[in-house]
Amino acid sequence: MHPFLGGISIKWGEIPPGARRYMLYHVFVTPGLICWYLLPLYLMMTGFSVFEVGWLFTLINLVSIPLTYLVCKRFDRVPVKRGLITVDMLDGVAYTFYFLAKGAFAPFALLMGRMLEEISFLFYPLYPAYERIIYPRERRSEILSWHLRLPEVSSMISFPLIGYLLGYIFTKPYHYRSAFLLFGAPDKKILTTKEQEI
């Protein structure tokens, strides 16, 4: 048995189509998670010190507390489908704000982007909730083995590639901003597809 498939007894073709599409969705969006690491790098490239970046993130977290509190109060009323679509929407718009973080507009753009991401994080528990719905109970553990492996492979391939491109070839601040815009675009485009499937 291939090392990657060790412990998996269910074949890919035996997984329900909706579950396969959901896993491929995660494979598709996983490379965009590198934005979590690109943002502080971008800030330091544009003149912020490590100390200033730390204070900026702390300030943004403090400002977002009232918003997250309001969202949490209504969290129980959010359907799973709408919650997952909201994650994509908020992340996509947040990355677009990072793209716009330049010059005098940069502080506001960074504030808006980080606040949207903080709110997005609140909806992450809906992912395992949806997986309990879409993955058949009798084979859930086997399907989850595929689910855990595929995005991991996606990050193992994409993260070093993106790191090389932005570290050695596209090294200017506007390249980083363009990367934010690029990763924000798929999040917005996938909304329609996800709404149809969930």
C-alpha cells in the first residue's frame, strides 16, 4: 500500500460525490492560507518593525472584540450552509483589503482586513459540523483520512512553491499585494458552487 494511503481502506471512487467535491474545495483553498504568514512579512517589508507589527495585531484584536461578541450572540442562528459561505466571503474581502493596504489607506485597510478575518475564524467550527452531515457515519473515519491528507499534500506542494516565488523572483511589496488579491479571488468565486452543493 502507498505510504500516503496507509490506513485508508475506502477508495476515492467509493466516496460520495458531494464529499469528494468538498475535499477538493479544501485542496483548492489551502494554498491561500499562506496569507496568514505573508501579511506580517509584507508589513515588515514596507517599514514596520517586529515590535510595531505586534502592537498593530494586538490593537486590531482589541478593536475586533466587540464585533466578535455580537457575532457570537447570533452564532446559534446561522445555518451551516450560510456560515461556510460567510467564511469564504469574509476571507476573500479581507485579502482584497490587504491588496489595498498601501500609502495613507494602509492602516484602515489592514484594520478592516484583520477584523474580517477575526470574524471569519468564529465560523470555523461549522466545518466539522458540516463534515458530520456530508460524510456517511458508517465510513466517516475512513473518509476523514482522505480529508486530512489531501489538504496537507496541497500545502506541502504549494507553500514551498509560493515561498520560492515570493522570496526569490517576485520580491517587491506590490507582488505581495498582488498575491493577496489572487488568493482572495478564488474565495469569492467559489461561493456559488458551495451554495449549490451544501
